Amino acid sequence: MKFVGVISGTSVDGLDVALVEVPARGRPTLIAAATTPLPAALAADLRALAQPGADDGVDRVGAADAVLGVFIGETVCKNLGQWGVAPREVRAIGSHGQTIRHRPAGSRPESFTVQVGDPNRIAELTGIDTVADFRRRDMAAGGEGAPLVPLFHETLFRATAAHRFVVNIGGIANVTVLPAGSEEVSGFDTGPGNALLDAWIRECQGEDFDRDGAWGAGGTVVPELLAALQSDPFLGRAPPKSTGKETYHLGYVQAACAGLTPPARDVQATLAEFTARSVADAIERWGPGGGDVLLCGGGRRNGDLVRRLIARLPDCRVTTTDATSFDGDALEAAAFAWLAHRALARLPGNAPKVTGADGARVLGAIYPGGDLP
């Protein structure tokens, strides 16, 4: 059966749409994928809403929810038309939407997570059953609500002879640990991915991202700043753990720079080194030893960041999921297509060892598409 997965990630750089064939058993297959830039005004609103202390009143959140829902629905329809796929051929859409706040607090009642992108509008515009709101059931069961991709990574990439680590470098970086043999999969957020790098270059250069890491590669790491960044308590927390742009944003960089006056380009180089070290240290600390590291997400295109990561992982072979024939840009969207399939089949979508939930849970709410007979 065909499923569509949709996500706007923490980098807010575009809407990823993946068309996936999900068999009753076996490995899902990516049929087609596309990334569509978000309208500038919508992207600006979503970035603002994701920042702590932002003007995030109910009206603004509600408007962004509706506008993004319409954009997702229209984009899915457009992509399906370009791929020659009729809506009736798609069993369901799995839509993650856009996270604007993520406040995990374990089993405490005040934990919550908020994703916008109204699934009612997606179902209405496409006529396709839509599954959304994947994170909150896990949090209701005492989990972090993230990351949710490790079970999908296991389905695609688990090897019997070697340890594997799937590292998604989006706005936030997360790692899936796939031990050789039969040991249970694990995974967690490691800290910033592109979030700090994007925020700093946007502030200093007016660019949305550092293409190939070229600007940061021309800078020099500032030891005092690196030490301040590495004192971050999140890095030392044992899994399960997750985080978001509530922590890793422009203000975080500015606070770390307090009392220092390094050149802006040196700050970018230091942020790249910090990001690489936080990922590598997490793999070494909570992984089973050396193995293959498969990179996915936009950060795998940052040559400077990848070079720094390779230097910090001398016992690992670092490559990309693309090398295993799965598009690293489409992987996360494809995961939500697979999670939609799991929801309709009443199969668990979370891994309790990853999120810390009290047990396996079916994730997502179903919004029927089409008119009633």
C-alpha cells in the first residue's frame, strides 16, 4: 500500500513530502520525494513561534496552524499530480506538521508538545485519510515524545554483523543506535544539529544556512566559547532525552558569547565544532562501540561539519543513508508515512527504551478524508 509522509522540520527550511510503499512485511520502499520551500511569511511566523518568549498568542498559533495545514494539503496534491499518483491510490497521509514547542518532563503533568499544521484541512483538501499528532500519546504514557524515527531506522538499516548509528542532523541532531545482534534499538537527541549554525549565519550574514559549511570553515575555533558551550547540562544527561529550539536558538549563542568578542566567523567555526563534538561524544558515551555511522538530514551536506564529525569518530566509518539507497533528505518524511501505516494497523509506533514511555503505544489520531456516502 502507498502512504505519504510529510514533515516540516526544526530548521523550517521546507516541507518534505515522501511517497512510500509499505508492505505488510519487509522493508518499506521510497517511491518519490520532494521538498517545497515554505512561503516566506509562513516560515518567518513558524520560526518566531518556535522561539521562547515569542509573541505566541492563541490567535497567532491558530492562524499558523490553519495556513500550514492548507499549504501541506495543497503541496501533497501538487506532488501526487507530478508523480502521476491519484489520491485514491494513497491509503493515508502521515503528517508530523511543525513543532513550535517541545517541553518534555517525563511523567510530570506539565509536559507537553505542540505541532501545527491542521490535519483536518489536509484531509479536506486531499480527500485522503490523514494521521497526525504522533507525539502526545507517548508523552501521556510518561515518554519524551521524541525521537520517533528509531523503529523505522531499524526496519531499514539494522545489520547483524556490525553496530550502526543513524544520525539525523536537522535543526536538532538525534542518533539511533542499532547494535549488532539482537540487542534492543535505542536512540535520543544529542543536542543541536543545524539550529545554532543557521541562527548565527542568519543573524550575521542574512543567509538561511551556511552552504557546505564554507563560512564556518574559514573561521578558527574559540577555546573559551567552546568550553562554555560544552558545559551545557543537556549533553551530560543520560537517555532517554529530547530537546528542541526552546533551548538551541540565537539567544543561546549570544549568552555563551557573553564577555567574549570573537569574530563572527570564528563563532560559526566554534558552533560547528561544538555540534560535531556533541554528536560524537554521545555516540561514544552511549553507543556499543565503533561501527558504521549513517548520516541523514540537511546537516550531512555541511562539509565542514561532517569533516569535524569524522575527525571525532576515528573508530567509525562515516557515510550517508544515501549510500544505502535511501535518500537522506526524504528519510524523516518517509518515517511518518510508515508511522501512519502503523497507526492504521494498530501497531506501536514508539520504542519505550528510546522515549522512556511506560510501554509501547499506537501513535497518532486519524482524520478521515473524503465525503460521507
